[in-house]
Amino acid sequence: MGFDILGLNEENYFRNTSCWWIPLWDICYDVSKDSEFNEGINLNDYNGGTGNNGYTITEEKAIELNELLLEWIKDEEKVAKFIKEYPTKYGLKPDIFNLENVKDFADFCLKSGGFEIH
């Protein structure tokens, strides 16, 4: 199963397999849980981002998510901790995480005009 992330401006598209999307969505959840990002959306509904049901993030929230992800990427300690602990926590292969994937998604968020998760 994969995830198709469709930009609301219809010009942008992002795709991940489940094995790559779920860790990425976990990062999105983690970086945003203590921010204003959660106001007006239900990111705390973890399943919203892990289902293929058209869960929607507005353009404003997508831009904010871009900023939060870029801030997270700059924190080498948090990134190193995630890379070390995440696969073990869920019994996954160590190569399940790729920082380029996070950077690509952050870029997508900025250009997407908002997005839907399918």
C-alpha cells in the first residue's frame, strides 16, 4: 500500500510507500503537536494522516508544516535520536528513514497549495 499526497493546486504530487510515509507522518505529528499548527485541524487524529481517505491539510497549514519540518531537520540531535530509536521502537529495518524524504516532503508542503492524503 502506498500514499498519494495530492497538492490542492493540482501541480504537485508526493508519493511514499507505507513504510516511508508512516515514519514521515510520525515526524509531522511530533514536530507539530506543541505548535499552533494543530489549531483548526485534527492532526491529533493520527489516523487522518495514516489512512487513504482524502484527509486534507490547508495551504496555510502546509506552509506551516514546511517550516516546522525544516526546523526539525536543522536539529541534528533530534534527527539522530529519531534515526536511532524509531526503527527499534517498531521493529523495522534501520534503513526505513531517509532525511531526503523529509526534505522532499517539506518542499512539497511549501509548493502544494495544501494537500490531500490518499
